[in-house]
Amino acid sequence: MFNQKSKSETAGEVSAPGTGAATIIAAGTTLKGDISSNGDIRIDGTLQGNIQCQAKVVIGSNGSVDGDISGQQADIMGKVTGTIKVKELLQLKGGSYVSGNLYAGKLQIEPSANFNGQCHMTTATNGQVNEVVADKKAKELQKA
């Protein structure tokens, strides 16, 4: 009625990941379970579970996540309790609260953000953690 194509013609079509569509968990919504997405994700409500994203993750100022976050990029303005692993840029905005370890290619923390945990910087080429370099530098500082 609304679509001129038959079901057999549309069966093989798949939308490309990250085509501008975003998944939004609105304020006042509580979700229990894990989320996996190829597109952007924005959490303004409460999520009790993990996020696996191939694009950008945004936790709004009223958003709360109790679980691990994995994605390409992330902007945190709300509360996160868990490990955050981001391949590119991780931004902890003013007023945010993060309790857990961070793994990121690049990290930006605003002065009024609260962060409690360890930070591990990764290389952009292979995503490997540079813990050896960090440990070596720490040992050099202890000797001085």
C-alpha cells in the first residue's frame, strides 16, 4: 500500500551503519539489558547494562549507565559506573561523574568533571594499550 516494492525486492536491502540514525533512550526511561548498535547511541535515561557501539556514544547530563561502554567515540555528561573503552576521542564534560577505568586513543576531561579510576591510552593504529610505556615512565619518576 505505502511501498511500491514487493517483499522479495526489499529482503536483501540493509541500511549502512552510521547513516545518521541514532538510538535514543529518553529521560524517564529505564532499560535493563545490553545494547549493541552500528549507529550512534544517546542515553538520557537510565541503562543497567553494557553498550557495544560501532559509532559515537553520548551520555546526556541526566543519563546514567551502570555497565561497560565500548565505542568509536564518547561524550559523557552524566553518570557512568563501569569501564569505558573508546578507540578515538573520549570527552568527560563538566558535571559528569565516571567511576571506572578508561581506555581511549585521546582523552579530554573538563575541570568540573569527576573521574575515579585508571586511565589507559591506546595507540590509534592498532588499539593496543600502552601500559608498558606508562609503567616505564612511572618507574623512572619513582627513581628520581
